[in-house]
Amino acid sequence: MSGTYTPAPGGPFSALTPSMWPQDILAKYHQKDSSEQPELQYDEFGFRMDTEDGVEPRSWLGSEGSPQREDPQQRLRWQAHLEFTHNHTVGDLTWELIDPVLPRSERLRSLVLGGIPHSMRPQLWMRLSGALQKKRTSEISYREIIKNSSNDDSSTAKQIEKDLLRTMPTNACFSSLTSVGVPRLRRVLRGLAWLYPDIGYCQGTGMVVSCLLLFLEEEDVLWMMCALIEDLLPPSYFSSTLLGVQTDQRVLRQLIVQYLPALDRLLQEHDIELSLITLHWFLTSFASVVDIRLLLRIWDLLFYQGSLVLFQVTLGMLKIKEEELVSSENSASIFNTLSDLPSQLRDGPAVLGEAMRLAGTLSQETLEAHRHKHLAYILNEQAQLNNGNNTTLNTNLNKVVRRQSLRRKSTLSSLLFGEDEAEALKSKNIKQTELVAALREAIARTAEHFHCLDPRHSST
Amino acid sequence: MQNNHHKEHLYKILVIGDLGVGKTSIIKRYVHHNFSPNYRATIGVDFALKVLNWDQETVRLQLWDIAGQERFGNMTRVYYREAMGAFIVFDVTRPASFEAVTKWKEDLDSKLTLANGKHVATVLLANKCDQGRDVLTNNGIKMEQFCQENGFVGWYETSAKENINIDEAANCLVKHIIASEKDMLQSEVPDTITPQLEKDKGGTCSSCFRAQ
């Protein structure tokens, strides 16, 4: 598939996986005599460099964060680490010989934090995230998944179709139905919807998938998404209830009280609901929110450490702009500064550095404890709101609990009781959760009973 | 009542409707006067501000562009808070998006009421009218009836692409919002303390009344 035209080193499309190189556009670049200006300019990721839609021009030539400028030292450090952990001498080591899962270590973490050399990203992301392991051990092949999910008529397929060109419209690989990335995006999104019936198609996943497709082959993208959904992000992140991502917004708000007290006071004082802005950041793991160069650095870490990174990075970004926010004139300008905040940060090392200085000690355990608490609050609130028409939530809950999913772990029980235990205590937890569901139903019925008895509602 | 000095109004307006009916396009056309066939799908909610001159007064419209996918409906209670008006949009070329209109209206009315207990002014937009096939909207009398039955203050055939009727629809909504605001002020019991006047914002949170 990688046709005859190759991007110039550091030039347009040069950071993409070769099968994504848009041959038609590259052909034009080649045919052009040097005097003639091409009608559209693209950066090394295939993004248009015009100023339409208020998108700031992205310069690729000699830009600081250009992934083509791999730091030779960092590359050597990575090579040495891989060779050292695989007992190979220089030159012998090929990707086939490197284990599908890299042993976790402080050394590996500090390498990931320092950034993965761009040319090594596809292979390392697959190994850090556990996606390669899933690919190798899966009982179902990508081909079968695609075959099973090729039905055009479902409402899911229709929604996906509506969004294909609305996912990354400014990128040459996704800008028209004939663009090279579009059929891949369609197949991966349909495959995921089939694989996870409780999720189906969630707007926002498309942004993540399309960003991954720029650098990885489509089959690998699917397994990366499986790793994100099953292991790296908490359960119910993308499911129809969005409980996981909603919970995380409450957790974030609580962490701000602890880590950024001045910002907390500001948000309280101006009655600003931060989740209106940050839900999007978490749901897309910052894809479509930050500049792609910064995104790559965040994702290096996300694929190694999971959702903890989303909190650390968010806190770090807010910290960088805290002074500006606190000195804002009014609610509207605070709101605008918050909305525009991620797109104004470009410097990967600065953002990650601030994130780790501020919240590097935040642990997964603390995060899980906060999550359990806030999930309980949310469920409780929903139950109260649903007293009048209590069927919705109960059916939702039953659906989540009793669902027989093809893939494991994205169940409510693992959200309530933690992931590892959920594996071990799965049946017990499901029973417990069903008891809770039954109890809730009983309470809701009682509430309905009294609701009906209330003279104010005695119209019947 | 006299307006002897320059007054400013700030209204929060919701734009809701099914996925891909053109909510973002309508807002971009209204606020930025341009159109693109492929705006990015809205995740959660997006915001835009439009400033109008209205009878020598300034009206600021804060437009809330709310994601159309059903699962984001879980968050609409937060999104709807303190809104004064709404557009509900459907796509004339997709009957299913029209069928969803009543669902959106019910969601809106069940989660949002004005201080006087009334529903917020809502205008129905039949978008993409440039693409024809508007069998539905051809029958004006039926549409009027639909609006009356479902509590819409009006309806417009719109096209974000061709810039048809968007300013008109917005003016209609603003007119009704101002009317309902006056109505609220008049129906107010004189000795009631309105928390909105006390502070910059807030007053809708039930816990505020218990504040020390």
C-alpha cells in the first residue's frame, strides 16, 4: 500500500505511519515546480496549516517539538534499556525479539516520562499499554471482528457514518470520504461498537481512534482501544451512562480543592462548573484538545500508567494558568481562559514537568478511593432525581450489572469494587451489586408508593 | 418602567437536537457568519457569544451548543441550569430527527423551569431546508399545530448553509425571552427577596437558602 511517493524528511506527512501517506497529495507536491505554491499546506501530521476555523497555523519546519527531531541521547537511552532488559548486544535486537509486555520499573517510567522517540512509538505504545498482549492472546481475530461488525443498517453504524468527516476535518487523512483514514476509522469504530455492546458508539472515541490511526495500523489501533477501555481507563468511561467519566469529573473537582486551593476558591466564588469544560478532555484523553505534539507526550505516559495521568496533566495545566485565572476580571473570562487553556500549551516537557511536580505523588489507590466515593454520590443523586420515574436508572443499572459482555471488566461491579478484586471476586461482587440494585428498586417503589399517596399528586 | 440609562441583558440559550442536525453550523453561521460542511462533532458542550442591539439595549446571548448523542443526555441537567431560552433543531431530510423533537422538549421541560414555574421559551428549527425534501414542513398549518401542542413559541425553516431565517429565529426567541422576563418581574411579590439581585450569580442552588 505504501505507494511511490515518500514525504520529505520533516516535511508534510512525514510523522505518519507510511500506509497513511496520502499519495494523491504527495504526488501533487512532487509534480509541483519549486516556483509554484501548493493551494493547501500541511504539517508533518497531515493537519492543514491554514487559519480557517480560527485554527492557528502550525509550523513544521524546524519547530521545537517536531518529532522528527528525535533526541539522539534519548533514543540511545531507550535502545540501551531494551537491550539491557533483553540480554542482547547492539544491532541484534529487532522488535520481534522484544517481549510483548515490558517489565515495569522506575527506569522505564523515567524513560517514558522523558518521551518516546517518535519512530519507536508504534511498537512501544503497543507494548506499554498491553495492546500487543491482547492482540496475541485474543480468541477473536481482527478480521472476524470486522466481518461481524460490517452491518450498515444499525443505528450505531448510521451515527458513525455521520461523524466520520466530523472527527478530524482539518487533517488530510480524514477530510473527505475518499481520504485514506476514513474507511479505517469506520471499521475500527464499528468493530469497537460490536465488541462492546454496552458502549456501542460513543462520540469522542472517534477522536482517539483517528489520532491513533495517524501512527499505527488499524488492527493495532483496535487493540490499543481495547487496552484503553479495559485496562487503562476506569469502567463505564464511554458506556451509555458515561458514569466513569462523570465520576472522574467529581474526583477532579475534589483534587483541585487539595492541589490548587486558590483555583478552588475562584471556581466556588464564580460558581463555575468545571466539568462543562473538562468532560471533553477526559473523554478524548486530550485528543482534539491539545496540540498533537503535546498529545504524543501525554499519551506516552497514559499508555504506561493509565488514567492517573489524565488527572496529573489536568492539574499541571491548570497550575500553569492558575495565576492568569485568579487575576481574571469576571466569570466569563475565567470560563474562556479555562476553555482555551489546553490549546495554548505546546511545551510537552513544561506541562509534564508541572504535572509531576504538583501531583506526581498522587497514587492510583487514592484515585480509586475517591472514585468509589463519588460514584456512590452520583448513583444516589440519580436515584433521588429518578424517584418520579424510577424505571430508567434501574433498568440501566440492571443492564450494566447483568450484561453478558464479550469483553470483561467494563462492568459496574469493577467500577464499584476496584479492578483487580473484580477479577477475583467477580461473582461475589455481581451478587452484591444485584442486591444493591434490588434494594434500590425496593426503595424506589416505596418512594413511589408515598408519592402516589401524597394529596398533592392525587389527580388520579 | 423607564430605561433612562443603557441596560445590558445576558441570556443563556440552549441549542439542542439530535446528532448531526446542524446545531453547531447554525451557531457558527449566527455568530461568525460562516459555514463549513464539516465542523467537528461536539463532545459534551460548546459555547459561543452573540451580542445584539435591541431597542437601544445590549443583549448578550450565551449560546450553549449541546452534544446531540443520547448518552450526553445524562449531563443535560447541568447544561440546562439557568437557561432562559432554547432552540430545538431537527434535520428536514431525516424524519427520525423530527420524531426526537418531542423527546428533547420533554427532557428540557422536565429539567428546567423559570422562577415563575413556566417553561422557557423554545423555538423549533427545521434545518437544512436548502436540501429540499421537506414534505414535513410543507404543511405549515400542521407545523403550527405541532408547535401549539408541544409548547413551542414558534418555528422556522432554516439553512445554516444558505443563511436562511437564522437571524429571524433568534430575534423571535429573544423577543419571547424578554417578554417572559417582564412577565416574571411583574408577577413578583414585592417583598420577596430575589437572591439574583443580591449577588453576582447563583441563587438556584437549594443549599444557598440554608447558608449561615
